[in-house]
Amino acid sequence: MRKELDKVYDPKQVEDRTYQFWLDGDYFHAEVDPKKEPYTIVIPPPNITGQLHMGHALDETLQDILIRWRRMQGRAALWLPGTDHASIATEAKIVEAMRAEGLTKEGIGREKFLERAWEWKRQYGGRIVSQLKKLGSSCDWERERFTMDEGCNRAVKEVFVNLYEKGLIYRGERSINWCPHCKTSISEAEVNYDEKDGFFWHINYPIVGEEGRMLEIATTRPETMLGDTAVAVHPDDERYKDLVGKKVLLPLVNKEIPIIADSYVEMDFGTGVVKITPAHDPNDFEVGLRHDLPVINIMNEDATINENGGKYAGMTREECRKAVVADLEAGGYLKKVEPYKHNVGGCYRCGTIIEPRVSKQWFVKMEPLAKPANEAVRAGKTKFVPERFDKIYFNWMENVKDWCISRQLWWGHRIPAWYCEDCGKITVSKQEVTECAHCHSTHVHQDPDTLDTWFSSALWPFSTLGWPDQTEELKYFYPTNTLVTGYDIIFFWVARMIFSGVEHMGEVPFDTVLIHGLVRDAQGRKMSKSLGNGIDPLEIIDHYGADALRFTLATGNSPGNDMRFSDEKVNASRNFANKIWNASRFILMNLSDEVTCAQLPEELALEDKWVVSKYNTLVRDVTENLEKFELGMAVQKLYDFIWDILCDWYIELCKSRFQAGGESSLNAQKVLAYVMHHPLRLLHPFMPFITEEIWQALPHEGESIMVSQWPVYDAALDFAAEEAQFEKIMAAIRAVRNRRAEMNVPPSKKAKLYIVTQEPAVFTLGEPFFKRLAFASEVIVAEDLQLEGAVQVITDAARILIPMDELVDKQKELERLSKESSVRER
RNA sequence: GGGAGUAUAGCUCAGCUGGUUAGAGUGCCUGCAUCACACGCAGGAAGUCGCGGGUUCGAGUCCCUCUAUUCCCACCA
């Protein structure tokens, strides 16, 4: 079927229709097929609360390029899609929505809350998925998963019980990071530290029994003194040695607390004396454990001061600080205040300053899990691209602390642990527990907490393939091949998937982690909601088309590096799409009916061999680049071939042959169809929509470019000698054009050319090329010739003479014309 | 404090294991309505490859020092 193509490519006419065509053809679906080699990518599941942003667009584009390429190579290519329940983010959304109705979580209760959450998921959870489709993502939608679906829930329980039984999950009272806004614990990885301007308050604590003698402590958080249970000095500090064992009177609280010695204290920092607040500082908590100090929690869940704060109860942390400082000053305890910059931890979700909090939480013991994972990575079973990111991985995994996995949230996988009200022991089970495993009491209740979202994400590469069942899919597609993600997510997700895979599957979850950078705005700033500088990929798709967006994101992007996104770049990409479109139009307009498929003719002219040989090299290069994950280089080469080789040279050369007609024209048509048809396949992973649309219009066999074969390098098409010969002619043509431009001769003013050459290719084949591309009215080729008064252009292959009189006349005429027009302008 | 990245044309970036005269896009300048495309064509100007050393027949590329800049980790209250 041959279509009339519009002059300008309009993605809107093509994209949705084409995507539907693919869906209808079931091309994205991958089956277990022992005859094929599998290639698997699991998608980094976007949050159900999310909207497609540029980071997603980049991530999905890279994955789609890889999966489409492998599919065309004949692999059983599975791109497994899905979404993440995003516990904190989703719960926050529901709570917010309820607040508008005057409702609270506690008010409606757990069950009703979860009903609402699932309803919300049903309504909005699909939004991000439909946005992925707009990009052209060729995911196997039949296998779409959700981190909280039944299968994932089974996997989570299996893992939890398994690790608990191995002693790798435990419950303990620890100082954890608490977000007073989200009202839940968060893990170490979920705290972002930012340098903030603050103060260093020096406070005098009077020493008991030594009238007038003070111990000067320095702190950045004076309000926490309400929970002080000791002050500490270094055991070797001569200044304070005599005081260890004595007591100080805690100002404002008027309570005696001991002076202890602990090597945690740095003698050279501050005054060398530290107030110890086990409840509100993780280091102090450790000191407290060593010295058996009481823990006095002075704050509520929302970080307001509780009854332990005495008269300060009810104040916020900030109000309390002001009040405490004022009271210290009034009491004469405040020695001095100095400005101080220090790092303050904030919640990665909401940015609220976290509060250390001592509470009972569930933890994953990391060391025994990290070790075999690290060995596997060190052995090269999983490779990072670019390599340097393994350093980041190792740095984290080798220093990793136990992972706090319990969250005081309702939306998520509930912890499969039950407490006995009679014997107080814990029963952990995959099934609903109705009686205590230890004393058989039926007075049991389940832990109200849920698991960190990342606990279920960590299992994604195998939970999505059916684990814990040993499904055919799991056997065939696991381990997966490539994981594509940003460097910002290595700790949260990549590391945890690796140790989970090694632990539960006995094999790393993927062989390659392709790391990309951040997409920044045109000024190089991070795109953020607060700056309002985010660029909406859907708007870009709407204006320029998905192919232009994908091309932009794939170009000029080397692995691991950040990139800037600008309208200029998308514009250039859109222009490229249009260029391809018009080249196809030209070809379709000139293809006679007898050219039915893209096959080379028997006889190849010099320029045919040149372009075919160039194409052949392109196949090899693009494939090699893809194998090495150099997607940006691959797409650049395609661009160069299509625009420069194909459009600017080969199509131009064909024009004269088409006019001449006959055998030469027919052969040119065949070659042209060939060098358009095949590179389209190479380009398809990058620009799927336009390539499919043109491919459909070209005379071909097969129903979709998606299932056409990825081209392979063919040694028989390597015409290196002819390439070199033809390039000599090209150089000569360029030289003539160059000289004409210098002399301001417009293309419409044609001149006679005398070409003097010993070069056989130029001698026998050059004439039509010069006529068309060097704007010659007539071409005379000679082995030797002298011409008086001619402009001479000398190149490697030929000496070209342009009769002076013709050009001089033209030049004069031009000068006259330009004078006239400048007069007219005035 | 520890680690990593980046520095190449006005701007945004390529440049893989060292090898012709350092490339592209965009912007700029000149010319062009030539029958695929002005979202175009032809031509042009534009670079001390951050600085200084070193290795080499040969360095944008490898090594060292320094400078600027970005990021990650840790954290001393």
C-alpha cells in the first residue's frame, strides 16, 4: 500500500494509531521460547502517585531502545512493566485528600483507610502507565505488575519469614530516624543531609559540690537538654579528669546528672564536653547504652514537646529552643553563642527535619547479606556501566548499617508478625496467625506496622516472574539482563535487589546496570517542583512528537552523565524526523511499481557501491555501539548517515539518474529503496513511530518493522576501494562549489566545467555528478588541457577549469543587481 | 574528612583501547525559492582541547601538580 505523505511530518497523525497497531498485533508480548535466547528488562516501577517527568522519559527511552533492538535481533525480549505502591507518598496523598473532607486516618480506622487507598489506586494508578505508552514504550502489558499485588505480597511474606528464621530480620529498640511530618520511621538511606546555618550555644552546667565551678558544654540543639541524662568528656582529657564520676546540675530542669568519660568525645572539638541526650541523638544513644543511662524522650510523634519537657510541653521544637535559650540567658547559664554551619538531616520525601527517636523497630541485618552480594559483583556477575559506579555501590554496601524496614504507616505490606498478649513472644508466619506458636494462647495481635516500600521493590526482578513459585517464566527470564536506572537510586534499590537476588535466588538479578544521569534544565539546574523549572515530557510529545523527544534524550547522552534539556535540542530532533519523512516522500514519489522490495540490483554503479558500503559500515557500528551501551554514539551515526550520506549526497545523485531514466534509473531506485529501508530498521529502536509509519509505506514484506530483522554486517557489501574513489570525486565537487561561493555565483548561474584528470573514476564517471552537484551547464573531461583565463580548482584527483569570462560576467551582473536592490531599500 | 565526575567553538555536547588537518547540533555571517524537505540547500568565520610539568617518534586522549566547578558518602555534640 503506497500512501501520499504530507509535506511536513505530523506525529499526531501517527503515534496513537501506530501504538494501537502494535498493541493489536501483540508485538510487545514475550513468551517462554526455548528456541530463542531471552533478553529481559524489568522496569523500575514508577510510583502510582507519580506523573511522568523527564527522568522517567529518559529511563524508559533507554530501556525501550534496548528492548526493541534485542527483539529485532530475534531474542525473546521481555520488558516487564509495573508500578510501585510508594507507601509514604501514597499515604500522604490519601491523608491529604481526607483532610479536605475533615477526616483523619485514626478517625476512619485502618480498614476504611485501606479501602480508600485501593480506590485511589484504581482511579489514578493507571495514569503513569498511560503516560508511558505515549512515549512508545514497548512493555509487555499482559505481564504488568504492582508491588502490592497478591504475588508480590506472597513474595514479601516468604522473604520476611525466611530472613526471620535465619536470624537476619530482628526486632529491636534503637535510635532511628523519625519524620515528624510523615510520622514514621525512615531508613538511613532516606535521610538527606543539607548544610544549614545554625548556632553553637555554649552553656554552663554547674558542678555539684564545687561551688562556682562550671562545666561548659557546646551544643547546636539546646532544646534537647531537657532530655539530658549525662555529660561526657574524653577519658584522656587532663582538663576534666578530676570531674569524672562527679555530677552536674542540669540547668532549667534542676536535676543532677553524672559526668562520664567516653572516647566518643573529641577533645579538640568545641569545649571537649558533650551533653548526652540518648533519646534525641543516635551517637548519644550509643553512649547511653555503654553507660547504662536512662533515655528520656521529650517529644511527641510530631516533634512537639511532651510532658517530660515540663513547662515547655506543647511547644514545637523551634519554639522550645527559643524559650530554653531565653531561660538559660535569664538564668546566667548562657556563656556565648556563635554562628555555626552544620549538616541537618531531612526526610527525602517531605524535607522535614528528621528527629532521632528511640523505638522498637524491625531491622534487616545487613552484613551477612551484603558480603555474598559484594563477592558476586566483584566477580563481575553484575557490571555497572559506566564502571565507576561500582565504587559507589561498594562504598555503601561495605559500610551499610542495618536496614530499618518497619514503617508506622498503613499503606503497604503489613509485617507478618504477631505478638502474644500472654507470653509476650513473637510469631512470624506467612499465614494468618490465630494462636501463639510458643504458648498457644489465642490472644495474639498482628504488628500494626508495614514494610518499607523498598523491601518489596528489592524483590521485583523475581517476584514479578512468579517467585516463590518456580514458574517457567522465572526459569527462563531470570536472571534478567539489563537494569536501567539513575545513579540517585543505587542505594535505595539496585544494591538491595542485588543482595536479595543473591540471597533468595542464588543468582544476581541482572548482568548489567546501565546508569544514566539526571535530566537538567537548559541552565543546568535540577528540575524541581519548587523551582517550577520542570519540563513536562507530555507537553514535549504534544508539540514535537515522541520520536523527537526520544531522539533528544538518546543523543548527546553518555552513560552516567547528567544532560541538559532544551527546546532547541528537541527542535533539532523534530527537524531530523521531518528530514527522514521528506527523504521517504522523495523515494516513494520516484519508485516505479516494478521495484517491489528492497533488494540490491545486480549491477552497482560507483556511487551505489559508495552508499551501500557506507550503510554496511553503519550496521556494524550501530550494533557495536548498542552492545557497548553507547546509545548516544549509535544514534549520532544514524543521524550522520541519513542526513549527510543519504540525503545530501546520494539522493541528489539519484536525481539525474531518475531524469535520464532507463536501467540506471531503475538500479538507482533499487539502491535507494535499500539504503532507506534498512537504516530505518537501525533507527527504529530510537524513533519507533516514524520508522514504522514509513516502513509501512515502503514496498516490503512483513507486517511491522518491529518484527523485521535487525540488519547484519555483510562482508560482500564492503567496497572500501570504491568508497575511496568516490570520495575523491566528492572532494572535487566540493572544491568547485566552494570556489563558486567565493565568487558569489548562485547555483542558478551555471558554467561550463573542464575537468582535467588522470583518475579513472573521475574520468569515466564524474560527468553527471559534476553537472548536478557542481552546477555545471556542460562538463568536458580531458586527460590534459590548458585554458587561458580560466579559474583553476586543484584537488587530489583533478584539476578543474572554469572559464573566467562566464563567471566574471555573472559576477558583474550580481554586483549590479545588489546595488539596485540596496538603492531600492533606501 | 573520604570518594567520584566535569573542564574541548558564543552555547550544548561527542571524541572508545594515544596515530592524518579535533567533530556535531545550535547560534552567527554570506548566498539561494533548484522539481523531498526553508523543520531546507550551498558556502564561511569560529577552538592555546582549564593551567603547568612528564612519558612517547607522536598526547584532547596516558601519568603527576595545581585551579575551577558539580555530585556522592561520612560527620565533631
